[in-house]
Amino acid sequence: MSAVELNAEQLQMVKIIHDHALRFPLTEAGDEQLLQTCYDYMDVFKRVMDSTSHIQMDYICQQYDGFYRFAKLMEMLAQGIADGIVDVPKDH
């Protein structure tokens, strides 16, 4: 297996996120809709992150624009939480 080759489970998880993100228009309103539905896909996203290398993640983001869009949204959300811009309920 090459450094960027994904196993069947990884590829299936990538496609789940990719296909979901593509359901929403590439607009600010579409990003808001995607953000509202992202919670149900965060576990799958984390599993992809935990099971792939940096090189594989770069490859995934180059090949699957929906996955890349989701990843960027998660990155912005994490940065907003870290900066205190996004409030997280105390029970989470």
C-alpha cells in the first residue's frame, strides 16, 4: 500500500462526509446549513483524522472537495472555540 492509498473503511468514511457536504450550495447560506448538520458527521471525521497520515489527509482534501470544505469548516469552528468567539455549552 502506498503512502496515500486509503483502505476501504477510510474511503467509505471520506465519501460519507464528501457527499454530505456537497448537498449544500457553495454560498455563505450553504456553509451555515452545513455547519448546522455537522455534528452528526464529527465522529466519522475524527475517525478519518485519527486513521490517516498527514500525507493521506492532504491527498483526501485534494481529491474530495466536499471533505475539504467540511475539514475547513471544522478548522474554523475549532479556532473560534479556541479564540473564545464560539461558546461551547458547559455540559460538552
